[in-house]
Amino acid sequence: MTLTRTSSSPRIGFVSLGCPKALVDSEHILSRLKAEGYDIAESYQGADLVVVNTCGFIDAAVAESLDAIGEALAENGKVIVTGCLGARDGGAFVRETHPRVLAVTGPYATDKVLQAIHAHLPRPHEPFVDLIPPQGIKLTPRHYAYLKISEGCNHHCTFCIIPSLRGSLVSFPIGNVVHEAEKLLNAGVRELLVVSQDTGAYGADIRYRIGFHQGRPLKTRIAVLAQELDALGRAHQAWIRLHYVYPYPHVDDVVALMCDTAESDGGLLPYLDMPLQHASPRILKAMQRPAAPEKVIDRIRIWRRALPQLTLRSTFIVGFPGETEEDFSTLLQFLEEAQLDRVGAFPYSPVNGAAANALPDAVPEEIKQKRLERFMAAQAAISAQRLQNKIGQTLTVLVDQQAEAKQGRKKTVIALARSTADAPEIDGLVQIADGHHLLPGTFVKVNIEAATEHDLIARVG
């Protein structure tokens, strides 16, 4: 769609930080702004006002958000702050550092952000709904999009402040979620990434009440939603990928919906992102998380027997207060048993307002870093071996972009793509050596010829 920029339209600059859930919030705000006739500026200088959507989860994210607000103030001067950092102390935390901001709101607050914008940059006289596509404004590439199904979280992990920032779990009506998925797929999106704070708990806050889509009754459960999205994915030959799924027993019903035909025919991918955080029962208890890693291992074995091609990714924290060498060894042993395909890890970082800050026996930074290195080295070996096992296979991949690569002294153009085992920005890539002619958003079959610790090397099949 070609948008005609008019000099009379007020222009909003937008900076979006943080996780995919925050990105969806940004997309909702931008869509509403476009519907009201505002233009979106591409630079600070071209904007009449700037909105900064912040992250406030860990210290590094807080620092990045404060720096972004400061930069926007210096470059433009008129700044509205929203997002998780804005929820701290009712906005006082942001104002203490940057008292010149025009307004501060918390996350998931589209109406409040619009109200603040209206107050400082009045909307045009006539709204222009036809200026936005049916799927709204997207900040991702055109061929994939995030689908947020709930807000908030009912867990009270001691290292996390998400419930205080985003509130308790609020599941979105299942009919609305399915309708949003339809709009995105009808617009040509080839991969939907389902996100929330706790995807497996979808519907628990409303006791799995019945919702409706096109007159059909649907129970608000993750397995029912997954079935609906699977059918939509197959109808549009698009991938459906699930994130932030804790290994609850009822997730077995979701895994049962997955199959290898989704690779080429579309549908629910054999992929689960489950943030486990640790494997020592003692540390899990201190984190206020389920302390039964042996049950997780049993569930993984059951899933893989039923679905050998299942890809599992997770995230872990090393150096949590009180973590001993024995606790860390338990974590390494869990890695070896679980044989997870993709893993991310972080050294524990105190978060302002988190209960874990008061725990005794803090782990020295030097030990944290050494444990992180040992952890990642152990996982790199596992990942490398699992990727080696894919050499010789033919896989369907989704092309993301073209890139320059060096072959000796010569430069060549390759395609960067992802298999069903690779979520954008957090997992590996498939480098297609002869993919210079492949366009982003297209599916193609490739032969896997080599592998590194994290990526696959392929040619068009």
C-alpha cells in the first residue's frame, strides 16, 4: 500500500523496545494513530512528537530505555513514554530521570497513550481509516507477525516483576484472537508467532469460558486455540509457532496437534518455546517455580517418542542467589539429559522490586560469568550435534532476507532463511549459498550440506 504524506498531517516518531509482547502493543498504538490520520515519522527531526515504548525487566533494559528517552528528548524535545518502565512508581521512576517528558503510561495502555498524544498534538479533523491495511501497522517484516493472546501473568517468580508491571493474567477473547489471526493471514503473513507471558495458561483466568467465532462456540483453552490456528495455517499454507509455553500436563494435547506435514503444508509447527529457568529443585523453589525437573524430562521423552522432529527451546538463569556448584552441576546434567535444540542463558541480574533481591548468598559476578561460559559451551556442543544430524536432509525453509557473504576473496549474495526449528531473532538460520534469487516471505525446499554450532548451510533442493 502506498501512503500519501501530506504536510498538514501531524507526525509521530516511535521507538519500540523490549519483548515481542511490547512490539504488539506498539503495533496497536501505531494502527490507531494511522486510523486517526497521523503520519509516522522516520526521524526525530521529522516528528512533531515522539513516543518511546520502554522495557523495564532487567537493569540493562532499564538503562537502554532511559537512554532512549534521553536521546528522544535531546533530538526532538516532545516525548511521551509508555511500556513496562512507565509502570514503575506510577511513572515517578521515569520522571525522576527525565522530568521533561510530556506523559508517562504503563504497558498495554493504547487508549491512555492516544489521550496523551491528543492533548499535546491534536488529531486531524477527519480520521482516515482507509490509510491503514486491515491487519493494522506492523513493525515486523511483512511475512511474519506476532499474535498476542493474553496480557499479564499469575506467577510470582522471585526474579521477575512482570505481574507488578503488566498485572495478572487477562486472556483475550478467543473469537477476537482467531479473527486477528485471520486478518494477518489474509494479508499475506506466512508465519504467526503466538506470544503472551504464559501461553499455556490461556483461559485460566476466566475459567475457560465459551467464546464465539463466526457463530461457533469455542472454549478459551490453549489446545482449542491451537487447533483453530492450525486449521487457519493449513488453509493459508502458513506456519504457526508457539512461544512461552510452560510444560503443563495439558500441553500434551497441544503437542498431539503438531506433525511434520506442517513444514510444507502449513499449520502448527513441531516447536515449543518453554522458559524453564533452572533445574536444581532447591533453586527452583527459591525462584518460586515448579520444582520437578524430573517430570519435565519425562514429559520431553514422551513428546519426542510421539514426535521425533519436535524442536524444544528454553531459557535459563545462572548465578541465582544461593546457587552452589552442586546446583549448577545439576543444571548441566539436566541439559545433557534434555538435549534441548535451542537454549538461551543469562547471568542473574537484580531487578528493582524483585523479591530475589533480598535472598542471601549472592553469587559473585566472576563466578556468574564463568558458569555462563561453561553452560553455553555445554549447550553449544549439544546444539552442534543435533544440527549435524540434519546434514543430508531436505527441509522446507522460509526466506527472511538476502545478505552479502564472502567466499574466499569474492563477495556473493546468499539468502538467510529459517526452518521450522528456528524462530526469528532468537534461534539459528539456514544460509542458502545459491539463494540470491529467493525473495523474502517465500517457502523453498533446500538440501542441508553442512552445519555450524547454530546454523545450517544449504543449497536449493
